[in-house]
Amino acid sequence: MYRDSDSWILHADVYGTADGFEVFVEIPGVHRGDIELEVTPLVVKVWGVRKTICQGATALAMEIQTGRFQRDVHLPYRVDTSSVSAELKSGVLHIKLVRQKPVKVVVPVQSRENS
């Protein structure tokens, strides 16, 4: 059996915690240096490449997806992009995000009443 595409889809789980979110992305066989991570207040973007396992040999069957990948995970609440941590362990990328604290803004109310 041969795969029909060089791009593949990452599977992700997102969990809400007391202070933010934890995102788990399955990327077995991908080295840390081949992963890029970008976090904006509402989106976690993971992309990179999984290289062919065996170089210089003739493939008889190829079912393991290789090539470029990308996954955008949309978050329900804003996160603090300055306190993101990520760890790759056993083929799973674990991303910890802290929910952004609400900003309190006091707006003065003006009146335009005609006398």
C-alpha cells in the first residue's frame, strides 16, 4: 500500500484547566528541530515536516505519512502569549497556555443634553 499525499493531518486534544488550556498534538517520528510553534492570543499553530524514515532504499510499502504538516487550534478564550511552554515527549507535543486576564477599562460617560 502506498500513501497518496505528502501532507498529513495532526490530531490534537484541547483541555480547559483552572488557569488556561493544555493542548496535546500527536506527532510521532518528528524531531524537535523539525517542529515550529506559533501562538497568538486565540490560535495555536503547529507546523513542520516528518522526514522519510529510511533513506537510500527502495520502498516496498509506504503507509507512514511523511512530508509537511500544519495544524491550527482555535481557542475559545485569549491566552497570554508570553507564558507559553511546550514539551515533546513520546511523540506527543504538550503545550501549556495561560488564560489572559481580563483588562478592566473605565470609560467616562458624557452627556449632551440640550437645555
